Amino acid sequence: MKANRLSKIAIAVATGLLCSTVNAQETEQEPQAVEVIQVKGIRGSLTSAMDIKRDASGVVDAISAEDIGKFPDTNLAESLQRVTGVSIDRTNNEGNQVTVRGFGPSFNLVTLNNRQMPNSSALAGAGISRSFNFREIAAESVSGVEVYKTGRANVSSGGIGATINIKTARPFEMEEFVAAWSAKGVMDTSVTIGDDITPEVAGMISKTFNDRKFGVLASVSYSERDSHIDRIGTQGWGRGYPGQANPDTSAIDADKNPTLATWRTPTVDLDDANYSRDRLNGQLVLQFAPTDTLTATLDYVISRLEENGKMNRMSFWFDNVEEGAADVNGTIINPSRSNDELNFWAWEYNFETENDSIGANFEWQATDALNFTLDLHDSTSHANPGALPAERLANLKNPFGSLAPVHISADFSGDTPTAFYDDSALEGGAYAPENIEGDLYQERGYEIENNIQQIQFSGEWKNMSDGALDSVHFGFAHTKYDVDTGNIYSANFALGNGALNTDDLAFELQPGGVGYEYLPVYSANQFLDLVKEQGLYNEADIQKNGISEETTAAFASFDFITEFNDMPVNANFGLRYEETDVESYSVLRPVIGFNWITPIQLSQILADEEVSETLEGAYEHFLPNLDISLGITDELTARFSYSVTVARSSIGAMFPSTSIDLHRSGGPFRASQGNPNLLPYESENFDLSLEYYYDEGSYVSVGHFRKQVDNFIATGQTESEIISPAGPLTDPSVNPRGNCPEGSDQNPVDACVSIASDPVIIWEITSPQNLNETRVYGWEFNVQHLFGDTGFGGVVNYTMVNSEDEYDIYSLENDFALSGLSDSANLVVFYEQDDYQVRAAYNWRDDFLLTGGLEPTFTEAYSQLDISASYDINDRLSVFFEGINVTDESTRRHGRFSNQLIDYEVYGPRYNLGVRGKF
């Protein structure tokens, strides 16, 4: 399933175009006239972005670099959240993905210089996503970002919320010689392990030669970051596991919860995590203009991201709740269980992501009225090369069964849970080394290789005579999108009762919290070394899945310039046609049975031979757009836009295989299955806006938008058997035989292995389906004002978003709700005069549904204040200071109700101090 390289025919066409055009021109040419526009400072950046918005026919917002190598924020996502209607998701206190007008990362298409870019991630929790991760590209190498909120026929499809185009610098766009560099120290106040100050350096050099016939640009940036996260949380909330017989439901409000449903969580977690990250970005651009009418551009872009982490967790695990009372909503707020254990967890993370993009672009001005552009690129994102586990985790515990006198309980009545345990019956206590033994290990992660090959050909004809028709744009594109994944997994859940000797494990305790006296400190890697030395390691199984999409598109659009009642009218009408062929595959060793090895654990038994499955699908779309802008006065502009856009479904949702997700003794039994025949989301979009440009760099705008989305993917659930090559999967724990549970993965006991006569398991199987439609509507308000020559200025914007399909926390049948939907606001104030520049940026996002389904996760309202200041020592050298999250805000996520805590994370502020130079 590896992608073929760029078509030799396309390269031959490009070469022929170049050669024939060069031969057709005179050898001697007049020097090319080049207008160089310098955008400097915050005022210049905001004015440039305003001009892009004002001149566009559709709804477009933009961010421009303040100067060469000086983007407004330390991270592209952090800058994008300043745009009206754009909000971000954060990982480790850093913006990584964007939501536009309530549509999350998977609904927005991100391009680099108008090219679709691949994405990959190694962590199992991150899944397999189409959405670009902004952490992987340095802001210093970016000259601007354009956010297209309305569809255009000449823009690649894939974004319902928006299409976001990242622009990087070109030598012909600059002066004859430009060089810029920066160096800063990053101080993360959260750091407990690692360096308190880490380096971040960047440099760029650009030079043109021979009267701008040839140009070269090279840029590189390198950064290191160490960080720390403190977390209190749980492993989610549900109505089933961990079960509880006869809970106290007397306090439940039956008007809101008539079925007296109750929710409980299996854990209370206290985490201490430390991470380190290295990021390298590079770009090389060559431009050649042999004639005044032809420009060829070759570019190579790379990024390398390496992440390492270590986490230790203190928790207990309610295998079953024995006692507990529900609050008014049905949340079990005081669960307890006798004869259990404390759990001492350790995690290790280690993975790399390699991104490479090579492209060629040819621009030919064939006549005064006609020009052509041919663009080709081959881009790959490769996560975790070598298919090593990206995540290793281990658990130690107190003795279980008849030797388990530790009583555990928790209190969820407040904002932060508290854990309680009584280990008085365990001689020496739960934290005594002699009372801590091995329990389990897991290794997991992905190797993902995502390759995109794209050929785009376009032309523009300009009307050189009178008439309302100003120009015609036309072209075609072919995109081949390949994703090959390896899902890596190894585990052994039977390391207790002396099976694993942990005498040589370096283990210590540090002060704990939320009811836990201590936190464990040990290495999951060393734990795994002991497992392997003692012959208890199970070789990793790698399940292979992949998808190949080929999309062919053709488009035409028409620009009109006319008048209505002496008011200028600009209009664009376009139509894009696309057809897509899809093929997905799965190769795996299927589960053929279970081995009951612990009171709660059923270990999978895999077939000796792999089986493969391949499915195909196809669809086509007509995507029209109409944009009209009316200049009511010289200052006042009104816009109307209509478009149809699509966003393709999640990669992981289209794999044909069935995944066994949860299998415990006595249940629950849950599985998931992909659907390769999923259709893309299709959105019909309407926009109205009014913009008042009353002074240089200053304007007020208000906009209203509506999006009617069809083919929305929701999760369907069925109850069914799973038929393996050996027959239906059965449960050996229902009618115990012999002394079961006993044995191990390596040495199973026959009596504990499932057989055909055991009860057949009925699985809860979820599968994505095109089930729903939804409507999203909202308002955008924006004010940008520069206070004359005082140096002061500011931007304030607010976005209101609503949908017909919001999650009803009191309904037990939420098969569909739109995630990511939330109001947001930004306030930016600055002072810029002479050699000084000071800026403060405040961002707020209201609470939103992070993930839906049968049990939701909500992210609570979040606000953040960032500050920056700089001083120009001279024309070539400046010093600067930046502060991120200076008020030390935390992130909190919960289930249906606010006391169903899932994550409470504290990061700490981050400060940068550095110097910039240019020549």
C-alpha cells in the first residue's frame, strides 16, 4: 500500500512547459520590476491583514508576520485563536489544533502554500487524524496565514469550518538580500525534572542573483522544551462498569432522571508527568525566472519532532462498587469497596514524527491576458518509524484476593475528588515494599505513514476589454492520499502473586495528595526489562490498517466587476466537481478465544495466521460557490456568500476490521468496527457580513453565518456475537472450571481457556454511520482600532455559535451531538512607538463538548493571558520578552455533570527572553 511517486508524465509536462517557454523568449530581457512591500510592527501586521479581508470577495481573515522571522505568537495555533470565530485545543499548555465556527480540527483543511499536508501521531490516545498539528511547524518560518471561511471553487475541498493556508517566504517576494535570526531562552515554570531554561533558535537567509533571475532562501529553526503536568482525574464515567448492586438512589431528582440511572468511575488518579520535546524545522527554496513571463519554484520543507515523557500515577481501581449513594443527578459520590488494593503506575513515552515535503511550481504568463500555474508536491508524515511501542506502562499493586485487606473509597461531592483508603489490616501498610508486587504491563502505539501526492493545474484569463466579466479561473487537480498504519500492542496482566520478581526494581515514594500519602517513582522501562529477563514478555502484535483515496477535481470560476446604483459590486461564481475512489484494508491476527488469568482479566488468544480484508467505496460532489461584495460607500462594505463544502470522515472510522476494545470477567464486552463506505460531511453555507473601514488599519465588522450539514457521522450501536475463525467468542468466566482464574499468557491452564460450550458473549459493537444532519448558526463581531499616532491600538472580537444538536446531559440516548461548539472572545491591546512595543492578548473560550457518544467529555470554559514586549536597540538588533499563560490557568474536563471529573491539569506559566537580528 505504499504510495507511488509523482507521475512521470506530469513531470515531463512540466519540463516541456519550461523548455518550450524558455526557447520561445528572447535571450536578453529587461530587468523584472518587483514591488517589495515591507510589513513591520504590530500596526503594519494588522493593517496588512485588514487589507486582505477588505479586498477578498468571500469571507477571509488573515494574519501577517510583523517582520521577517517575527510571527505574532510563539505558536501558529496561538495566533489563529485571535481570529474571529477561531478557537484552539491545547496539549500541554500549547495550542495544537483549531476549531472554526464550532467545527473541530477534523472539519478544517490545513494547507501549506495551498498544498494539502499529511499528519500522523504515534500515541494510541491521539488516534488517526487528518487534522494538521500546529505544534510541528515553527512560527518563525511563516510569513502569513489565511483563513477562508467560505468555500471557493479553486480551493481544495476538505474544510467545512474553514480552509487554513499557511504561507512561507519566497526569495522573489523579498529584497535582494535578507538575513534574519533569533535566539531565546524558554523558561517553563512547571519544570521539576529537566532544564529550567531551554534554547530556541531560528535563522533565515534569502538572496537573489542576476537581476532577480535566480533566488535562494534557506531557513532553519530548532527548539527544546521541558515541561511538567500535575493532574487529578479519573478514567471516565459510565452506567455499567464498575457495577454496583442496589445503590442508594433516594436523592435523585426523578423529574430530570426518571429512570434513576446512576454513574460511577473506576478510579481516582493522581499524576506526576514530565516531558521533553525537540523540534527541528527547515526549508530550502530555489526560484528561477529565465524570462519575464516564467517563474519556476522548487522547495523542500522538513520538520522533525521527538517527544519523551515519564509519568507516575497513584490510584486505586474499583473493580466493583459495593456501597455508594447517588446525588440529585445520579452520580455515585461516595463509592467504596472492601478487600481491594492501591495501584502504583508508571508510564514511559518515546516517539518521533518526521515530515517531508518536496514541491515544484511553474508560473507562466502566456499572454497579457492568460497565465497558467502547475504545482506538484509529494509530502509524507511518518510517526514512530521502526514500529517501536510509543507508550509503555506498568503497574504495581498490593496483594489481591484473600490477602487484600485494603478498603478503598472516594468522595466526588466537590470540584476535586478525594481518595480514602484503610490499610490498617495490612501489616506494614499499603506503601510498605514487602506489600507491593507486580501486576501488569502494556506496550502500545502506532506507526503511521501518511503520504499525499498532488498535481494542481490552473489558469486565469483576464478580460482586456470592457464588460462586467473581469476574469475566468479554471483548472484541475489530482490528489492521492495514502495512510498505512501499524497498531502495536503487547501486554501481560498476570504478573501478580509472585509471578514477577521486582526485587531489583528501583522504587521510591514522594509526597502525594488528594488523599494519597505518597506517589510512586519508578521506571516503566526498567519494569519491562525485568519482564523480559524473566520470560514473561509477550511479543507485540501489530495490526495493519490502511486507506487509499484518489480524488480528481475540475473547477471553473468567474469574477465580475460592475456597479449597482453607482455602488461597486465584486462577484465570484464558481463550480468545483470532484470524484473520489476509496479503498481500505485491514491485516490482523483475529481473536479466537479468551484465557481467564485473573479475577477481572480475560486475556486475548490470537490466531496463528493473519487474515486480510479489503473494501472499496466511491462518491462524487458538485461544489458551487457565489460571493458578492457591495461597496455601499468608500468605507462601508456588505458581503453575501453561498457555498457547498465537504469534509472527509476520520481515517480510523473507515478501516474494515473489528477491534476488541474491552473484555473483563463478567463484562462489559465492547468492540468497534469501521465503515469504509462512509460519505463525506456535506455543508451548505450562507454568510452575510457588514464591514466599516473608517480609518487606516481600523474597522468594525459584524457577520452572520449558517451551515446546514448532511451526512453527519454518528455512532450506531448494536448488540451482537462476534464470529471468529474458530466460531463465536465465548466467556470462560461464567461457569468456572477447576481453580480458575489461574495460569498466564505463556502457560495457559486448559480449564481457564474458552471453549465452544461456554456462554457466547454478546458484544456492544459501535460503528460510525451517516445518520444525521445538523444546522450550525452564529454571529461574529470584530473591532480593530488604531488610536492615530499615539502608538496605542487594540482588537476585540466575539463569536456566538449555536446548533440544533447539542448534548442533553439528562438524556440517555445522545446518539449525536456536535463537538467543539462554543462561544469565544479575544482582546488584544498594544502600544508601539519608536523603539518600543508592548502587547497583551487575552483569549476566552466557553465550555464545549470534547467527545460525545453514550458518555460525554466536556472541556470547561478556559481563559488565558499572554504578554510580549520588545525594544529595538538599533535597526538590526532587538531584544524581546514573552509570557504565555501568565495567570497560571488550569484545564478541567468532566463527564455529564461537573462533579464527574475526568481531568484537572495544571501547567504553570512559560516565559521567553531573547534577541532578534537582521541584515
